[in-house]
Amino acid sequence: MAEYLPVAIEMMKLARTMPGFVDAKSFTAEDGENVLIVTFADRASHNAWRDLPRHREVQHLAANFYVEWSLQVAEETRSTSSDR
């Protein structure tokens, strides 16, 4: 997986340059499972990210990094938070 990290860093940096970018978080479980969550302000911003040529290119590389992978796109319908 040594090849994964530079590509993941590149994608995180690239996502941050996109109009409408809100946040990106990456998590790795003890068993090695990786989760990346990228949030955009609206559907149009997400679609621009989805269609970005370099992002599409990297998506096709996923087979090199993962035995299996999935992609979910969701819209937030409600959000609450607390700050102590």
C-alpha cells in the first residue's frame, strides 16, 4: 500500500482546492480498512469534483489499492452539533 498514500494525499489536496469544498476526513480501522469522507456544500460542487479528470483517473486506480471498494453519495437532510 506504499503507492496509496501519495495518491490519497494528492486527492485530499486537490479536493481542498475545489469550489464548494467543506471538509475531508480519512479514517483507518485496526483491520486496515480505510474510509475517506469528502463533503461539499452542494450537489453542483460535488458533481464538479466527481467529474474532475484527475479524480476520475485516480478512481480507476482503486483496483490497484483495494481488494474491494464502494462509493456512496448522500445528501444531508438534517444536522445538529454541540460545542462544550
